[in-house]
Amino acid sequence: MLLSNSPRAGWRLAAIAAVSALVMAGCGSTTDQAVSSSDPAAPAASPSAPDAAAPAAAGPAAVAPAAAVKTAAASTTKTDAKATTPKTSSGKSVSSSSKSTTSASTSSSSTKSSGGASTKSEALPVCTTSGPPVTIGQVGTFSGLVGANFAGATKTAYVWVDYMNAHGGLGCHPIRFVQVDDQSNPALSQAGVERLVEKEGAVAIFAAFVPLDIAGFQAGLNKEKIAAIGGDQAAPEWLSNAYMYPVGGTSRAAIAGSVKQASEIGKKKIAVLYCVEASPCGSNFNNTIIKDGFAKKFGMDVVYSGAVSITQPDYTAQCENAKNAGADTIAWGLDRAGLQRAAKSCAKLNYFPTLPLIALQGSFDPSDLNIRKSGAFLSSPTFPYLLDSTPALAQFHDAMKKYAPNGAIDTSASLVWSAGMMLARVVDSMGAAAQGKPLTKDDILKATGNISNETLGGLIPATSYKAVGPQAENPCYFGIQFSPDGTFAAPKGLKPSCIL
């Protein structure tokens, strides 16, 4: 049985299977697993092209793990951008057999902050020598209905790899990157982890986006004993699995933080509608806001609650119940498409309650007039992507402009970039001696224990790790406000707030 060895997985499987089937049936997906890679020794595709929603297979044809799925013929989307060749601090190419390529659109070495000042990018460690290449993997839902919520995640992973390789690599090791689209299928998620370790030689996984297939993903981690650093961080497994390392704030902060922001503008009565499909939008919403008492803690009364489905075409009945109960705020545990349908349903009743959202819902269409009229709050586990006022933020924006000038910049992009920078900090903590030797997954696991009160230059709330988890909850977040004029703002800037 490939799905999971998690004791909590069983109750989720039927719901996850239903959602996965809907995603695959509705979007024409197959049960194949799309695998793509970026190899510093040879030019490879990376999704920096304006029309790339997910990477195309590079080099050999994408092959799915035989134990889980049949062979995939190819990825379903195309891209025309190139991976960069890693360079040392002296500017010399690491590999003489391949040429460095960059996007035609480049950015300057500094960027204007929101206050108008110019800031230079934060310096990376100087590489005096180049070590052997290192393979890093990513597993996530990057296609179908669920994958549409993570528009910024697929490209940003390649942007981070390109940026790091252009600056010496990961701890002076050229990065070979392999990205796996598990199509929201737990079996493919587990098989993807196994493939990355057993066939690709990956030493770490970063920026995993597996909100509905977390059971399979963690089963793969448990089998392979490999660190997964950062990602969506929406499910409770991020705080119960020994090999998962959340970067910045964790799931309760992402939910309760948005409720707290609503209370700070005077909202007093909240309705909680949570999905039945999976814990990130289901039990997490219900447990955090109601069972754990955060609504009450922030001075809000829960006047109505109930279960909904992300597949419902209409939510008018729930809107009417919430309106009749006097709710001035609704926490919808839905994906971005469901959120927009819910806002439309409430608008039919001339009802525009404030919307507290988790970060992964932040990719909704900002031109949606119903959400505009309601207004919304997001709590991001990592930096507010709209800011560019510090050296660490300048790195992110400069890299996005250079390697993905038309790429989506949203909360998922912030999560991916922060995960990559945390992985870089873990490797850097090994010291200069690690630069010349091959890195192993055991090296990464051991070095995570070196991370203490790390903020990545202000990108994340202070974070510390044990070498092998589970990790402690980080109750802090960065607040983002969506206003009726269709703009996002970070009222407190890079000052994190906390729910505990």
C-alpha cells in the first residue's frame, strides 16, 4: 500500500481520492507523474517563459516511478527559458562544457524600496572553490484545479535555482534541480519522493506543495529519511513529522492571524465554513478558530459554522445563514476558485462580509468585485511579497525580474523563495569544509540543527530547528490587507505578529 503509514491518513483517503479524481477528470490529466529537471552541466528547460504554468520535461523523457504509475510521455506544458551555469564569486563558470544563459530581461543590482530608498541585494557566501554538483528536489501539486492555487510556486523554484547557480550554487555546489508534479495524488507524491532519492540522488526536498496529498508525501519522507524544508505548511503533519521543516509561521498562525486582523478593525461576529475534502481547509479552520478558541481570544463570537465542499457550484444557502446570524466576517475554508464562487453567492444577497484568508488563498483574482467589496486579510508565514524595502527582499525581486519577468509573484512565490533561502542557510552552516565534498541527505539533516532564531534577513519570523523533528510551532505571521480598491498592503511591514 503506497498511500501512507500515517495513523491519521485513513480518514482522509476517501475525501482526497474524490478531490484528486475531480482534478484529473476536470482538467484532462492522466495518472502519469510529470518530472522535469534543471541540470547545471547542460542547458535545461525552466519555467521562466511568460506562458509557462508548469515546467516541461528537460533532457530525457519524464519517467514516473514504476511502482506507482505508468511511464509519462511528457509534461503537458512547454517552456523556452534556460537554466544558468553556476559561477564562482570570481565570475568564472563552474563547468567549461556548458554556457551560461540568462533571461533577456535583466534587473539592476538594486531596487527601490516602498519608501523610495535604494537597497542592494544581500551578499551570498563567497565561493573560493566549486564542489561537486548537488541534486535538490521539489514535490507538489502543480497542475489541475488545486495546482492553479500555486501559480507562483513552479516558476519561483526555478528562479531560485537559477539565482543560486549564478552566485556559486548551494554552498558552492552547482545545483541540479528535479521538480515532480504529483497531481494531488498521494501515491504519486510518495513515489515522487522515492524517485528523487533512489533514482535522482536528491539530498533534500524544498518547497513542497502537498496540501491534499500530505499523507503520501510524508510516507515517502519516512521511508527515505530526507529533509523537506518549507512549502505550503498548511496541514498539521508539518508539526508532527520528523523530516518536515516548516519555514516561518505554521498553520494555526496562518488561519488565526487573519481572524486577528479582522478583529483589529472592529469585526465582532464570525462564521466558519470549512471544507470536507482535507485538513488544510477543513479541520484546521474549524479547530483553530473554534475548538482552539482563537475567535474568542480575539473578541469575536462564532455565530454560525458548518461544512461545505470545494466542488459546490453555489454557496447561497450558507451565505444566507451567516447573514441571518449577523456575521460580519466569514472564514471560508476553500480554494481560490471556491472562494470567488462563495463571494459571488453572498453578493447575490447584497452581503459582503470581511474575508480572513490563509496565504494559499491569496492567489485569487484581485479584480473580483465581490471580494473587493468585502475586503480580505491574509496571514503569510513568510515575507509579504509586495515589499522590496530590504536587501533580502531586493534579492527576491531582482531574481524574479531577471529569470521570470512575467511570472506570478504571490504568497506561494514568497513561500518557495524563503524555503530555498533556508536550505541555503542550512548548507552554509556546515562551514567552508563542506564546499569541496559531496553533500549527502544525512549532512542536511544534521545541519538543520544549526538553525537558531533565523530570520533570513527579515524574510521569516524567527525560526529554530531540531536536527530531527517534529519541529515546534511558530505562531507568528506577516499581515497582508486586500482593500476595496483592489490593492494589497502590508500595514505592519516586515514586523511579524503572533497569535500566542
